[in-house]
Amino acid sequence: MKQLIIATLLSALSGGCMASSLRLPSAAELSGQWVLSGAEQRCDIRLNTDVLDGTTWRLAGDSACLQTLLPEAPVGWRPTPDGLTLTQADGSAVAFFSRNRDHYEHKLADGSVRTLKKKA
């Protein structure tokens, strides 16, 4: 009887964990026109579905504008279960944006926030 109770509890607990795991969005779901913004600057970018390298897709945008908002201008992107990462050509991260309802946010070392929002 004790073993049955333990097995039932373990099953219930693991099922709850599985149900709460985050889903990885597809590139097609996130592709399109986006706006990256800071306090006084906005840049239009496009998340494309053509593969840059493995699981990284191509990003198009004005490099000079992007460099005013981020440490360097990204050229790629990839979805994560809890956000979106903008990357260099080799796939290394430039900035991770965490999901926050209808937009994504990245906090820089100086405390300023960058927002990434898909155009309607």
C-alpha cells in the first residue's frame, strides 16, 4: 500500500512538471517585422526564416542603428523556450531577450532596458 501511494505521488508530481514546461516556438511563428527600442532610439528589424548556421536564422536590420542599442549589431537569431536570442554570425549571443507578455526584454549592464516587439 505504501509503495502504491509513493508511486501515485511521484506520477502526479512528474506529470505536473511536464505540463508546466515551456514550449519552444518555431522560427516561422516568430519571423517577421519587429521593433527594437531603447529610451530614445528605435530600430526596425526583420527576423527571417533562412538558416544562418544550424539552429540560428538570419536577422536583417540597420547595423548602425542596432549598435546604438546593443553591444554589437546582431546578424542572427534563435528562439528559446523562455525568450529570444540575437546572435553573431557564429551563433554566439549578442543579447538574450526574455519573454514578457506581448514583448521581449533585455537588460544591459548599465541597467537600461531594450524592448523587442513584433509589429502588428
